[in-house]
Amino acid sequence: MKLDILVIAAHPDDAELACSGTIASHIAKGYKVGILDLTQGEMGTRGTPEIRLEESENSAKILGLVARENLGFKDIFFKNDEAHQLEIIKVIRKYQPEIVLANAVGDRHPDHGKGGSLASVACFMSGLRKIETEDQGVEQEAWRPKFVYHYIQNNYIKPDLVVDITAFWETKIASIKAFKSQFYDPNNKEPESFISSEGFLDFIEARAKEFGHSIMVKYGEGFTVERMIGVEDLFDLK
């Protein structure tokens, strides 16, 4: 199954928090979108790998994803090395996305910057035909996505582009709340985490409003680019 967009995320819920509005808006336009979670988030303060997998599946249904996979890398301890790169290359070649959305280039959680760098390197390497990989015993063809964009997470990074997600704000929030083990719930007796505080989702909304304001809409999601964006028609710019 070929994808138009593959979102690569260090943890389940990274994609939902940072770019689920963009995901939903492009699915509504008819694009095929999938998510590749690198870890099960097993080092998180709340929840279990089993719970987070179930939550990931629920979120996938809300967003309308056509594919979601989890590579099961070791949370916090995974590395940007050959073994991990090859596993991501296999998925890139399997789905042949035109665009990859990856973790922030740097962030509060070290897995985010590491995951973003790992995804970027794997996207380039995936285009090298002398790197040989197989999927279910079948040799894969080399494939390099045309664009890699990095979504913005906890730390403020000035975006190179902002996507208007105003019409898909409620979908974004619903996809985030599918991870109910992770976010504010007064009945949850597990220890409070950074993202489970009562005000965390207020921050998510404030960030979306800030990015939206920068392009004169209500809600936006920001991305950084790895190379200059070009257009043929100035009227393509919003």
C-alpha cells in the first residue's frame, strides 16, 4: 500500500500532539496517511505498552489512518545507528511515501530530537539502491521521500511553514484524548507526569492559536523544513 504521507514518531501520541490536525486535513483531501511509532512509550510515567497500543489503534480510527505500525524500539535507549536505520528504511520502502513528517529537530525529551534525526537519515539512506532490504522475503526497491518536514513539539521553534488546521481542531483533540492514560483525568491514580497535568492541553491549544495567528487563522500547526521550499506561482502562497 503506497502512502502519500508517513508520519514517524518516537512515541505513541507524539504525532497526535504535534501534527494530527495536518494529518486529518490531508486525509479529508483524499490523501493516504499512516503513522510509524518507533517505541511503545514503555518508559512513560503512566500506562503500559498494551494500553498505549490500544490507544494508538483508537486514535488511528479517529484520524482515518490507512496504516499504523510500531517498531518496538527501546524507549529512551534507542539509537541512531545502522540497526535502527535499517528497520525504518524497510517501512519507508514498504509504503513509499512522498512526504515524511518527523519529530522535532530538538526538544525537551531527548527521544524527539533523536527520533527526528533518525527518521531524516533513514529517509536519505532509503534512496540508496546498494542498501539491500527485504519485506516478507521480497527484495525491496530503493525509495526516497521527496520532502521531510519536522513537526514542532514542546519547545518553541520558529516554523518555516504553518498548516491551517482550524476545521480539524476537534478531530485533533479527539485523537489526543484517545490516549486517555496519558492526559489529565482526575480519576487516574497513577503518578502525575509532565503531560498529564491539568493545564497541558491548554498549552497545546495556545501553541495552535499562536501558529494560527501567524497565518491569520484560528488554529495552526508548525513545521520546519530541511531544504528551501520553492513555488512556481506566488499565488500558491497563503
